[in-house]
Amino acid sequence: MSNKKIRVGVIFGGKSGEHEVSIVSALSIIAALDRKKYDVVPIGITKKGQWIAGSKVASILKNQGIKEFPLLEKIITPDPTKGSLVPITSVKPKARLKETALDVIFPVLHGPLGEDGTMQGLLELSGIPYVGAGVLGSAVGMDKIVMKKLFRDENLPIVKFYDFLRTSWKKDPQKITKDVTKRLAFPMFVKPANLGSSVGISKAKHRKELIAAIKEAAKYDRRIIIEETVPNAREIEISVLGNDNPKTSLPGEVVASNEFYDYDAKYIDGKSEIIIPAKLPSKTIRTIQAIALRAFQATDCAGMARVDFLLDQKKNKLYLNEINTIPGFTSISMYPKLWEASGISYVKLLDKLIQLAIERKLDRNKSLTSYRPKKEWHKK
Ligand SMILES: Nc1ncnc2c1ncn2[C@@H]1O[C@H](COP(=O)(O)OP(=O)(O)O)[C@@H](O)[C@H]1O
Ligand SMILES: [Mg+2]
């Protein structure tokens, strides 16, 4: 290995309801990346979806609307021979492109258009290694319906659920209501299939609330999932790190300040508590670790993921709730805190994730991308 520094692009902000959370996570990461090893290039995405770069990115994102930012507009070219972040207005000569090339990208984006495989698709086209799951793992991790179906296929413990299209609901709401109430017992959780931070999610205790909850979820997505409730659930979360041989941390527990872990409880009221490690019998810990690894592999995750569980305290029954491919990453967030408690510091964790991103790209490069047919039939 040469002593050349690794140029890390940190992408954050984004056209998403979780824009603000992303900024806080990214600023922690940018501050912690070891400058002896890395040159850090902050890359911001505004709420309108414009890409900007430069040293002032974070303050521009926080004060959107100021005039200078069109000057800083940047894009990633989907040209793997360049692997660069370039200004929109000019195509730079080759020499300059080398200077702007990035060795690895850390997408610190939550929710749709950042965590759902769309960004990962762009990074894949650009040929730049990136931290975290690829297109498939990201898309699956964002989609509560497909994710649960894959978990079900692996015989992992999940709650009973029912899913349908918004168009079917609009066409025949009575049929959907009848189907749901026939299959699932109240109370139920109603969720848009693709979203995070509890946005659009509500708990329905009876038929009237169910209808209101479906209408609310249908505002956010064209597909909806309804689940049976895990009563008095303890919320247990665990961190996974690695590519083909992932490892798990110790589990932690979230004690939500509201009836469930909704948006306010997650970010606003500051009263939700994190307990690390979670107080659990060692047998339960081992079960959680084993299920988390299987969930990670079933969804083709890579690099990192936080796997969330709901534990029915009365029956002592564990349910796998979801996998998050880009978990919150502030220095006090669950994902890095769990690693810290398991012996990997925040700074070391960033090193590992960057290494894993590069390793994964090298592994992907081993696959053939062309096929030589027996006859050159296409040249006729
Ligand atoms: N089936 C369920 N039973 C009990 N609580 C649930 C259930 N589903 C969700 N919740 C509560 O709602 C919160 C958000 O739901 P979740 O599926 O994790 O969505 P998000 O992706 O927005 O985090 C959970 O952290 C938990 O508090
Ligand atoms: Mg969740």
C-alpha cells in the first residue's frame, strides 16, 4: 500500500424527510475521519435534490436558499473511467478529473433516494466503491413488504402481516378492510412500505382508526403494509458489520418516550432512552445475534446494518422487525454506540467501513462483465 491518502466523498442531506438527521450524522463522520489517512470531500444534496460540494456544504444545507450555491453545483459522472465529482457546467480536461477523483464514497442518507438503492445505482454506474449495501440490499432494506417476505422465506420470526396496493384500496376500501380484519387482530400497525423514521405510521385499535391509518399511510406510498402489534414490546437493536462474513455487536435497547417509537420520540423530545447493552439473558442475546446475521444475509446486505427486534415481554417471544442499511450515525447513535460497547471505537468503525467498501468493489471486479459468444453473430 502506498501512503497516498484515500479521498472519501461523504454524501449527505438529500431530498428526504430525514434530511436533517442525515446532516447531523454526516458532520459527526466528517469530524471523526482520520485526516492522516483520508482527504475528506463533503458532498451535499439540497432538499430540492441539487448536488453541491466545497468546504461550505454543511452551512449551505442548513441555510438553504442563499445565492452562492448554484456556483457550487456538482454531479457524479456515471462514467467509471473518471470516478469523479465534477461541476455541472464544465467538463474538465483529464488532468483535472484526476484531481477530483474519489476513492470511496460514504452515503450518509436516510430514506428514499438515499438508502433505497437509487443512490447506490448511481454509485455503481460511476464505478466508485461505496460504504454499505448495494442496490439490491438497499432496495430490499427500504421495502417493508419485500423485506418481510424474504424474512418469512428464511423462517425468521416475524409478525403476521397483510399488504396491498393503494390503487386496490381506492377501488374497493371495503374489501381491503374486510380482508385485513379477517386475517389480523387489533391493534394493528399501518405503514407505508417504503419510508423510515416512523413517517406515515400509525397504530389502529379499531376499524375506524384502521381506515384513518390506511388513508394516512396511502399519502406516502403506493404500497401499504399492515401488521399485528407485538404487545408491550421491548425494542432491541443490534449492529452488523462486514461483507460476506459479517459480525454482530452486543444488542441495545430503546425505551421510547411515546406510545411507540414515532418521529417525535426518535428526534424531537429527546426523552427516549438508549440502554447499552440491553439487559437480556445470554441465550436471548445469542438468538438475536444469529437472527440478525441471517437477516443481513437474506437481504444481501453489505458493510453495515442495524437490525431491529420487538420482544414480547409477557410471552418472551422475539420478532424481527426490520433491517436498516444506513442507520443513524451521530456519535451518540445506536449503531456506532453498540460497536463502541463491543470494542470498536467510532474512528475505527469508519476505517473498517471504508475498507469493506473497497474490498467489496474489488470482489465485484472479479466477476466477468463480458461474454465472448462462439460466433461473432452480431457483426453480420
Ligand atoms: N408490529 C409492531 N408491533 C409493535 N410495535 C410496532 C410494530 N411495528 C412498528 N412498531 C413501532 O413503531 C416504530 C416504527 O416502526 P418501524 O417498522 O420500525 O418503522 P421505521 O422504518 O419508520 O422505523 C417501531 O420502532 C415500534 O415502536
Ligand atoms: Mg424502525
